[in-house]
Amino acid sequence: MPKSPPTLTATVSAPARSPRLVWLLGPAMVAGVAYLDPGNVASNMTAGARYG
């Protein structure tokens, strides 16, 4: 009687998200928006500094 090939079972764990990557996303988004529309970002920053 022929033998069946062994069944392989393996789990692949996804890498954990780096806290540093998440920490850098905020400034990256601000820089990206400032690149696209610098006047609007400057006025928003001024208003935020003035009115909190």
C-alpha cells in the first residue's frame, strides 16, 4: 500500500507594527499636506496656535 505524503501545517505570524512607524506617521502626514497646500497649512497652524 502506498504511503501518503506527510501533511505540513505551519503558521506564519504577521510582524508586529513598529511603534516607531506609527509615531512617524503623524509628522509625515503634516509634511505631505504642507507640500500639497502650503498656504492652507500655514493659516491652520497660526489659527491653532492662537485659538488652541
